[in-house]
Amino acid sequence: MSVKAFKLVSAVEREMLMGDKNYINIECIECCGKNLYIGTNDCFIYHFLLDEKISTAGKITFAATKQLHKYLGLKKPVSELKAASALTRLLVLCDNTITLVNMMNLEPVPTGAKIKGAVTFAVNENPVSGDPFCVEVCIISVKRRTIQMFMVFEDRVQIVKEVFTPEQPCAVAVDGYYLCLALTTQYIILNYNTGTSQDLFPYCSDEKRPIVKRIGRQEFLLAGPGGLGMFATVDGISQRAPVHWSENVIGAALCFPYVVALDDEFITVHSMLDQQQKQTLPFKEGHILQDFEGKVIVATNKGVYILVPLPLEKQIQDLLASHRVEEALVLAKGARRNIPKEKFQVMYKRILQQAGFIQFAQLQFLEAKELFR
């Protein structure tokens, strides 16, 4: 049964990006605060400022104001963008080279610092160096079966470690010293400091696109066999039950307590609390789904949209209104980490009371009595 957990709101219309140039496609996006960056197939980076507006009726809209765009001078697509806000730098992957550019004017750093030979890269959100003016980056190298770790500073880069993998890696996520890797036939966890590795489960990267996503300290979300979204810790165990996705998931994101997934036709929303599918939004031609500091963004080749979460209290009230007491209580307990303690206790008491009256009206007196207690 469905819950209205998210609303899909347009953020960047195609005209703002490409006018009447139909050949322009969105390749990648990055969002940092109000700054939205878009990389295109014709080697441009666009910088927009996103303004969230709330109407008196509570309706949320986004107004995107174009700041500037910059041509990188190559005939290749911009394949990945990552912001390093502490350095006011944007890491741009194009033609197997990561270039550092200024976040505000999109100019390359004067020193020309670059990382060459990168197929794809990931930023370590749980860094080990302890230096606030440094970003740790892991790249899958063009050299076969090789991963490289770099420290990226404001105007220079420094290689820290090179690690060899048993098979060719095709996707990576980083947490501390741990790398979660999709290889050709399986997922593994690799500690790049000690060199020890742990097999997770088999996966055929030739048949489907692997998904490897860090969702919290020492925990990753992976696209497993049989259309399962699997959770794995750095110890190689799963502390949560998997969620059932479709077979052809393209991307996944986390917006607690929900896991959001994108396939060819739909955006699906599953609860991490009871693994149930809660919402399905039709969405055709989507090819990017990512979360940035809690903001979930989805894109087609031509436009960018934001999945706006409805307040958890509203979702709980909707569940109670349709007499789905168990689901409402599960969601209310899960909301504890998102709501200040005093406010949560007041809200939770009220929800228990409402749930008690619903059970009482359905003549479930024992259950009602427990809730009233």
C-alpha cells in the first residue's frame, strides 16, 4: 500500500540549459548547498543557484538561476563532478583526467594540478588524514586492475597508495580505509591500508550496471542479484534485510528512512524500517539519481528534478487516517533520529494515543490498552 513520501518538483527546465540545441545532453550533476553543477556531453559545465520557495499553501518550488557556463576545451563529455566545498574546488572528470576548477568562476587552478588516468572516482566522506583542507579521492585507474588513492589540496594533488585488485574494478565507494568495489564478477570490501579483502556476493557486471553507494559510517548499499538492494558493512555482514528492486535499477539514493531507486520507467521508494515498497512515481528516461546532503536529485538527458520529502509527521498522520497503525508506529519510531528529543516525545505520545483509539474502535482492546499505557 502506498504512502506519499516524496513529491517530484522540476528544478532546471531544458530551455535553461540548451535552448533549442537538441544535441546537448546532461551527463552528470553535483549539488553543494544552493550550488547546482551540470556536466554535459559537449564538454560544458553549467553552474546554477537553486532557490527553494514555499508558498502559503506549503507547496515547494525551485527557481534555478544560471550563474555561468564554461567550455572545457575537449570534444569529450564531462562524465563526473564532485564538489570539495572546504577547498572551494570542483573535481571534474573528463577524458580520463580529473581537473581542479574554482567552484565560483569554473576556472582551472593556476598550478594546473590534475589526476590523469582515471576511469571513475569517489570522494572519501569519512577521511583518514584529519586535514580539513584536503580531500581524499579514490580512482579506478586506466591501468588494469588498479585502484589509486590521492590527497587533493587547493592547488596540488598527491598520490598516497596504489592497490591491485583480483579482477577489473568498475565501481567504487569509500569509507575510511575501506573500499567497497564492484569487480567483474563480484562485490568485495578491501582495506587499502592493510591490503585485506572480504568477498561479499557474486554479481555480473557484464549484464547489469553495478551500484555501490556509501550510506553511512562503514555501511554500503549495493545492487545485488535477483533485483535485491543489499546492505553490507565493512565487516562483510548485513545488518538490515534487503529491499526488493526491479531487475534493471540504474541508480539508488538514501533519504532516511527511505531508499529510493530509479529504473527505466519508475522511481520506487522503499522503507529501511520494514523493507516495504511505499511509493512509485512514474519517471521515464531517467538516467541519474543521487542524494546530496539529504537532497535527492533525479535527471533525464534534458532536465533536472528534485524529490522533495513530505514531513514525517504528515506521513504518519496519513497512515493513521487510513488505519495503518503498525506502519505508522514503525515510521514514528524511525523518525526519532530526525526530530529533536523533546519534540519527538510529545509527538510520539500523541501518535500512541491516536493509534490506541483506532485499535479501540476496531474492538482490539488488548492492543489499545498497551498503546494507551
